[in-house]
Amino acid sequence: VQFVESGGGLVQPGGSLRLSCTTSGFTFSMYGMSWYRQAPGNERTRVATITSSGCWTDYADSVKGRFTISRDNAKNTVYLQMNNVRPDYTAVYHCKRATVGDSWGQGTQVTVSS
């Protein structure tokens, strides 16, 4: 099982980024997926979750209305659209299956700064 996150970078407050997580080693369409983030000195926390079909999503309160999680089951990929970002969104972002204790991928660094 592998997760390869990409799309991070430096963005100004109020800007946008789209993260991608390409997966392999399991039947992607059978699993819900989640995005997590870990800021320096903090624990890793869940940001967003999407069901296997993509019909239901859930978000941490801190990102509601700003982030959108989506997936493309044909491409084995889950996305995180980040809009109107804030400096406290600076973190390494990871994805994994929502209900499985997978090992973490390398993540993608998001830095929100002017």
C-alpha cells in the first residue's frame, strides 16, 4: 500500500492550492479516504474524509467552507482543494484510508505565508 501526496508549496494567505494523493496496492474504490495534517510541534489531525463512493464528505471545523475533498476512482486519486487559506494551515499534509491503520506516506508541505 502506497500513498504519494503532491501539490503543496508556498501560498499567500487567502490563496488556493490543490493537493493530490495517488494511491496503489489496494482497491481504491472500496475505501473511504481522509486527509490529515501535522504542523511543527503538533499532533497529526484529520482534516477531511470522503466515502468510497464520494457521496458523503466531512470536514474539521477549522476548514469547513474553505476545503473540498474529492476523489477520482478511475485514477485511484483523492484530492484536497484548499481555498482562502490561513497561516495556521501551514503543515505537512498526508492522506490515508479512513478506517485502516496504514503507514504514512511522505506527505506534502504546505506553507501559508506572505
